[in-house]
Amino acid sequence: MRNALLVFAAVMAMAVPVSAAGQDGSDAPPAAQLITAYETIVAVEHDSRHLYHLQTKALVAHLGGWARPANEDGSEIDVFSGVSEQVIPLNLNRIKAQLRRGRTDKQTAPELAEIITLFEAAIATGLEISRLLEAGNFEQASEFYRTRSVPEYEKLWRRTFTLMRGIERRL
């Protein structure tokens, strides 16, 4: 159902002449603005789930005493640290730039800003866990994960789900 709605909205957005959309995107057709907002939410949710997965693997790998083979990207902690320090911030900057261009409708923009703020908090927590793991403070990293990371991600995913459903209804 979700895919059918997105395909329909994409077709409707393409039916509007390109000249109808302003340079900054604020005059873009409402369906196009909603699709942009939806794509932004999907990107945030994907990146956050990826980061959470790597965070979990890094902790479990330490507790279980297993690691990647030497010929791969390093330990689970190395992979988690690299992604959380380099890849995710680049993706977040791209998402924020898209929002600055004003390609979302006025109703959705504050909710997207909230999701970005929640994701930034989750990234900061992930970086702290990464630093704790690299320093060998595994018990402290595990506690930080349990008390901060899990609740932050759960709140972020509840907000993304709610906003996605709202956009789907509007399309």
C-alpha cells in the first residue's frame, strides 16, 4: 500500500510542469514536497538503524569475544567507529542541506527538524559509546547503550513512523 501511494504521488508530482517549482523548492507542488519529506525520513531511519546495528554488534562482539577476520575492515568496534564518525555525519549533512533548500511543506518541516534533532542526539551518544569502547571501558559503554542509546533510538523510530504514516495519509 505504501509503495502504491508513493508511486501515485510521484506520478502526480511529475505531472506538474517543472517551471511551476521555484528555485528554492518552496513553490514545488505539495505532492513533491511530501515526497521529499518522506524520502528524508526514510534516509534518517535507514541511517539510524544502520548505526544502531553496528553499535549493537560492537558491544556483542566484545562480550562474546568474536571479531571480524583480519583481512576485513578491522574489528566490529573499528567499523562502528568509522561509520559513526565519518559516514553518518556526511549523510546527515546531506539531509540537512535538503531541508535548508525548503523542499518540504510548512506543516512537515518542524516535525522533520525534530527528527533531525533526535538523530543528532543518537549520533552523539553513538560517538560516546565508540570512544568508551576504543578506551576499553566496556561496562560503561554497555550501561550507556542501555540507558541512553536504546531509549533515544526508540523515540526516534516512533517519531519517524508517526510522521511517515501522516504523510502517507496526506498523499
